[in-house]
Amino acid sequence: MNAPTHTGRRHGQSLLALAALATTVSVLGACASAAKTKVGSPAPGSTPSGPSKASVTVNAADVVGVGRVLVNGEGRTLYLLSSEKGGKITCTDDNGCTKMWPPSEMPSGMTGGIAGQGVQASLLGTAKGPSGDLYLTYGGWPLYTYSRDPGPARAAGQGISSFGGTWSVVSPAGAPITGAPSSPASTAGGGYRYP
């Protein structure tokens, strides 16, 4: 009659051994999976960072101090650099320009910009950067945003001279709008002070 108790003890020990083995296999599998994942790689199901369709969508909008100019799909004012007429890109990562003036780089798989409200689709184009990346152009001018603009529909970069030229906002006709921004007092919806 003691036999069933002895068998029950062995059965319990076998179950504990199987549970320990299953835990070990699970931990080893997780470690192997983690080893395959590179540090800094996007989480499963997430989108890698980089240019977005909004960054290459071009609209015309009223911007405080400069009037109706080009903005991207996020409402950020777009600028051109006077030394880049005809698509010759001189604002690069190597000279530090793109840290202050981020280019409108084409997302992977896209070969053209998106014409939004108030712009001429025929003026959209691309230019090849020094590293081979495609940059959005309008009227032949490569387009940039300014990292110090305080938000959408602002033009704190207007008239700045740097990196071999002068930065200007762009009209819907594709031409640079030169000169300093008008004073906030003379602009409808003003109140913004330019640095």
C-alpha cells in the first residue's frame, strides 16, 4: 500500500524537473532573441525614424511677418539658400549646415514631393545630395526648415546669411521672398518677435 505514495512522489519530482527544464529553455530562448536584436533598432511593429510624407508635402500658407509662403505638411516654413540656385546642394551634413537647416529629404521609396493646397505640382522636383539622397525642390530650389523656428507658421530664419548664401522663404510661384520679416505690429495676427 505504500507503493502509490512512492509513485506519487516520483511523479511530483518529474513534474518539477519538467517545469525547471521548460523555464530554462524559455530563458535561453529570450536571451537568444535579445542577442539578435541590435541596440537602437526599432521595436517590432514600430516605424523607423526618418523623413515622413508630411516633410515632403508642400502647401501655401500665411506665415506671420512674411505673408503667403511654402510650408510643409506639418506647417513648418520652408526656406531656400540663395547659393543653391538650380539645385546645387551646398548645405550638407559635412559642413554642419543640416543641423541648423534640416533638408526636406525624400522618404525611402518616394521619388517626388506631394503638392498640397495652393502650390503648383509642376514646380516640385528633386535634387541629389552629396551622399546620394534625394532632396525635395520647388522651382529648382532645394527646400529646408529652420531648427530655431518656434513652431508652425513662423519664419525666424528669414534673411539669415550663413553657409555661403542668404536664407529666404519661398513664394507659391517658386521665387525667394527676400528681406527681413515685417514687424509684428504691421502684420495681421502679429505678436511674435523675431530674434
